[in-house]
Amino acid sequence: QVQLVESGGGLVQPGGSLRLSCAASGSIFGISAMAWYRQAPGKQRELVAIIITGGNTNYADSVKGRFTISRDNAKNTVNLQMNSLKPEDTAVYYCSYHVITGRHYWGQGTQVTVSS
């Protein structure tokens, strides 16, 4: 069974940067979009950034100008560069691959903590 594996989370001070990466353990066909979500304690999971096959991107208002999503189509990997991190960015971050059938694949999540 295909699994998504995230890496790059950790503890960072406010104003710092982190880069998250996500890779699939096997082949996934028909990927239409790759995305990053996050879930903070006591809150619902929210979409942070998404990149579709053609390269168009969309971001949550709260991260625009600070986060950048990118993908490597040949390797089926997706990255999230996070700059100027704030304490409110603290959450578990999940990558997700959307396929044309409507199915979403999910990673196990990686913790990002922004604290001094």
C-alpha cells in the first residue's frame, strides 16, 4: 500500500524557517494536486497550500507571502518552504496527494512548533 512520508518538522524560534518534504513510498497514478494541511490542537484541519498539476498554487491567507509550495513531478514529491514562522503556525502538518478519481492519500503528519 502506498504511503506518504513527511519530513522536516521540528522546533523553531519565531521568525525562523523550516522546509517540509513529502514523498510517496510507491507509485501513485493520476495525481491532480498535491497539498499541505495543518491541524492545531483543538482546531479543525485546514488547507495551507496546494499546487495542481499545471503548476498553479493557492495559499491560505494566513501564510501568503511566507510559505511556498513546490513539487517535483518526476519524483512525485512536494515541499513546503516556511519562512517568518509565527507561534500560530504551530500545528501538525500533513501532506496529501489528490488523484483524479477523487481519492486523497495522506501522510502521518509532522509536528511543527514555533516557540521561543
